[in-house]
Amino acid sequence: MSKKEKEQTVSIDGEEYKVADLTETQVTLVNHVTDLDRKISSSKFNLDQLTIGRNACMEMLVKEMEEET
């Protein structure tokens, strides 16, 4: 390995592990956890957008109802 290439590592519970030392099953599980973390983050972002949109619509509805009376 050249000096420019850095060995891939993964941090699990504060411990660093070399990916090359992991079993195939462990690598697969690391990949699942990484993908699930990404999906959770994306879902939280989408929930924030949906909540903001719902709140904006509710504010518009309340305004419309107030204008009617």
C-alpha cells in the first residue's frame, strides 16, 4: 500500500477496526448500519419538511377561517 492510500477503518462503540480485518458478515452488517443511518437521516429531513408544510397549510386555513367571520 502506498503512503497516499489510507487503510479503511470503521468506528464501532469508540473502537477503530480495520475493514480488511472484518469478516464478510461484519462488513455486510457495517454496510447495513451505514445505509440505515443514511435512511434515518433522510426520513428525519422529510418529516421536518412535511411538518413545516402541514403547519403552513394550517396557518393558511386558520387565516381563511378568520377572514370568513
